Amino acid sequence: MSVFDFHTHTTISDGHADAMEMARRCQKNGYAAYVCSDHVDEGTVGRRVPEIVAACLRVADELGIRAIPAVEVTRVAPDRLAKVAAKARSLGALLVVVHGETLGDFPQPGLNLAAARCSDVDILGHPGLISHEAAEQARLNQIHLEISAAGLHGLTNGHVAKVALEVGASLVLDSDAHRPESLLTTERARQVLAGSGLTLEGVAQVAELAPFSVLARRGIELPLVPKS
């Protein structure tokens, strides 16, 4: 079972380690690539995305691991989300995660549905008590719903998995790690997925196949980047 993670943070936003330290732990944990997805909003997207891109270039050059620049669009009003996601992508973010209506935070009504309708979004992070309507929109737009390994954000993993299965939406597992020690291991990934109520077949599908589905949608390949 491979380990992959589209939702991690560094000191570029509110993480406790820089990209190099996070990437080194990803290598140690057997990740196929490192994804840096720091928080952005309307005020920070223009500054942080170039920082994320630069950090990923340094990681790839020094460690020889594929490093993918991404963002987590956070605390943006539903009617402004598409604009921020599009700007992040135009500045070099290859993947866009949206901070969904988690019960571990202060949910923004309507945000899940807005994200699920946005063509620039790839993953709806910790979507809380997601509705069938939002999950169906996510399915139609090939947006993955996140099973979260992050504390309170994972309170509704069972609900997210259940609704996703009912409408045929795709799931993906992420850590939302803000520290290297919070990044997923193979064993931790199995535990979180099994705890969400998935069958053994479902656990394998989310862990092994879902990440490549996310990447394929954007034409992202995973060969190692050789050191310069």
C-alpha cells in the first residue's frame, strides 16, 4: 500500500516546519511525491503561491522527489471561491484543495456546494456533513471528497464516506499535516480509512488508486526529478 497526501502545510502559512523538512519526512514515509498545499485567501494568494512554487522547486532539486505546488483555499466566501482558485492556478498551483465545511472549525454554509461546482477545484477538504447535492456535484466535476486524518476534521469521515458511496463520488485520504510527525504512514492510513467505515476493497481503492485519479485529471506525472 502506497502513501500519498495532497493536504499538507508549511511555515509559508500556519505549518510548523518548512517544505524541505516536510518533504524529507514524506520520503521517509514512502510517499510517491510531496505536495505543498498551504492556505491561501483573497489577500494572500498572490504572495503565497509563488512562495509555494519556489519551495517545491528547491525540494525537487535537493531531494530528487517529485514536489507538487498546490493550495488550500481557506475562509473565502462561497461567491468568491472560484476567483481565488482560478488565480492560484494561474500563478502555478497545480492542484487546488478547498477548506470545506468541517465541524472542527466554523462551517461556511454553501461552501461545499460552491467548491463542488468549481472546475478549478480538485479536492474538497474535510467537508463535514456534506449534502448529497454537493457530493453529486463533486462527482459530476471529478472532484474528490477528503477523508481526513486530522483530529476534529475527521469527526464526520463516516458520513463523508457514506454519502460519497451513495452518489458515486470519489474519495481521497489526506493528513492535513502541519508537522512532519503528522504525515501519514501506511499503518495510519489503513486505520483512518477503516475507521471511516470503508470495506477492505474500499480502503485499497482510496489508498492506491484515488491519488493517481487526482493527478491524471491535471496531467501530472510522477517520475522522480533528478538532482541538478
